[in-house]
Amino acid sequence: MSESWKIKLLRWKFNRYPAYRQSGARVTRISEDFREITVRLPLNRTTRNLHGTIYGGAMYAAVDPLHAVIIATHLGPDFHVWMKAARIDFKRPGRSDVFAHARVTQHELDEIRQTLAHTPKLDRDFTVNLTDAHGNVSAHFVLTVHIKRRGKHEHRMDDLVFARPS
């Protein structure tokens, strides 16, 4: 099945965002329900360290925003969502292109919404691996996403963008 124009545009925007583009990684696939993102991090001159393998910082940058973006998209503008912490376990050097597959299930999204109905903020851990084409894990990440309901005094971006001048 081919991508919808909305998903193509989202993938294009993701890859054009300067902070993400500089990591060397590229989003190769976004599911139609926007709960899964696949990323490819190539081994090339911009991602290669002095040992000829993929630089650990590029690995982290490739997976850093994925879960936060998925959750923020599903929760909407009434919530702040950002990365709070990351734990990285480097398993083996990245000697070829590596791939990450970030996923947030509908059950996880429902649990997050349910918890936020009773508490103003929450930290949630997600795991993701960077693997080569043969499935060998180069790095295992545990990413902590912080989610907080916006205060009544805080302006939402759409309020600022669509506000009419007085």
C-alpha cells in the first residue's frame, strides 16, 4: 500500500527539520495511524567516527525525538511532551547502516491518557534498538518521555498562530 500524501508530507517535514537532518538519519516510513516510525542511519562520512563506525551521538540523535513526536501528535496541543532522559547500551560497533523502529501502541496511548486524567504529569519509558540489516543490535536505548498537561495560563501554539490581532 502506498503512503498517503499526508504521511509523505510528514515524513518530508521530519527529514527536513534541521536538528534531525544534521544527525544523518532519515525517516523511511511512518505508519498511516502515526504510531510507528522507521529510521535509517547510514554509515557515511558524516556519521563515521575515527574508528570507521557510526558515531554514538548520531545513533542517539536518530532515535531521540521519535516517541515524543508520536505521543505529542496523539495527545494534541493541550500537553507538553519532551525527552527527559536516555540510557544507552552500546552492544557492538555500527559497521554498516542501522535501522530503528519506534512504536507506541494504542494500548500505551490509552494508558497515558487514563493516567493523565488523574495526574498532571507523567514519565514513561520506551525502548528501541538500532539494528543492522541482519538484525544485530548495535545499540539499545531506554528513552524516558515526560508528558505534562499545559497550565491554563500557557498559550498553545495554535492559539498564537491563529490569534487575530486586536
